[in-house]
Amino acid sequence: MFALADVNSFYASCERVFRPDLKGKPIVVLSNNDGNVIARSAEAKPWIKMETPWFQIKKRKIPGKKYMRFQVTMNFMPRCWRA
């Protein structure tokens, strides 16, 4: 038996499960090797396109938005499966 679950903005949604302080804030998730956007929350979608490199995002001035970078450990994926 197989199951398929499709979640909007999967990585951003998973991080919000464990970081409720991020609710309502734009979130982008970057890839490990090249730093491109691989997931965006609904709040970030109007401002940030998929596959945009971080160096281009951090130069943008989005009204009323601050950038907060934090490292997400690579073991957060198993956390999402348990949630």
C-alpha cells in the first residue's frame, strides 16, 4: 500500500510546525549546495520567485520586512514525518 501526501510549501510548513513564532511571516527555504529558493510560504510567494539565489534576495528592500537567517539542521525531515 502506498500513500501520497502533497503539502503546500512543504519545507516552510514543516518548519512552522516546530516554530510557531514564524506564523504569518514570509519564509523561504534555501537549498544546501547553491543557496537557491526551494520552498516559499504563501506570504513570500508574491515577493520571491522559486530558484532565486539568496544573494539576490538579501539585496531587495521589501517594505516592512526584516530578514532573519537561521540554520535548519539537516535532521528536521524526520521531525516532519513524526508530526
